[in-house]
Amino acid sequence: MNAPLLRLFFALPCPTDCAESIERWRASTAVTGTVVAPANLHVTLVFLGAQPEQRLPQLIELASLIRLPAFELNLNRLDLWPDGLLHLAPSHTPDGLVQLAGALRQRLQAAEFAFEQRAYRPHLTLARQSGMPEIVSPPSIRWVVREFGLFSSEHANLGVQYRALASWPLV
């Protein structure tokens, strides 16, 4: 019998007040496509994809060993990738974000986990199959990142939901 698989990723959860600001901006702007639910807004650190459920304790352990300082993240650039992914990105990627994503990748590689290998481009997805809105003044979403988490992507009646499995503080 095959072991159950979980679709996993490490990410920075978007704080509630920031998600509310994004939702107000989207409501006032003609954003097209499939919008990401406010509860699902996040900045991915590492996408793991399908992983055996029995390796979950190992993932939790390796992430718990990371000791890095909190940092400020400012998502102030609205962009659209050719595949229709409308997103916010930082005009300057903070060193703390690069260090955190790098530390996770290093530990995952050492533990022989498979994960997405493309270059890291931090972003917060607003909508899929979208176009650039006519009003292009993006919201400036800024927060002090004090934690990161491991999330599972799960199909539900109302679409995909991201469930937090564990989280760790940044010091």
C-alpha cells in the first residue's frame, strides 16, 4: 500500500490586517481571474509538492533548528507574469528573507527532500489567470515577519485551502 502524500510548502503567512488591506484594494480595483482567498495569502519560501506523510516529523524537526532574526518585508511592486499570475513583490528583497529561504533549502537538500529548484522570486499571489488591472497603483503591504510555517494545500468543497501544520518564530 502506498503511503499518503501531502502537498506541502514553507511560507510566510500574510497577517490578517495585511490580508484585509489587500482585500479592500482588490475590491476597489478591477482584478480579473481567480483571486486567492484572503485566508490563503502567503509568501512561499520553498515549495515541496507531494511528500510522504510519514516524513512530516522530519520536516518539522529540520525547520525547528532554524534560528534567524525577524525582518521587515515590504511588498510594494505589482507585477504580472506571462502565465497570468498577478502578484505583489518586494522592490528590494530583504536579506532576512533570502537567508530564511536559503536555510530551508540547505536543510531540505541535506535531508534529501525533493523540492522546487527554480530561482527564488518572492511574491504574494493575488490572482491566477489574470491581467494587469487598469488602475495599477498597488497597495504597499508591509509587515515585520516574526514567523514562518509549514502548510498543506488541500482540496475542499469551496476550492483549495492552505492548512498550517506547524510554525516557528523568528527571533
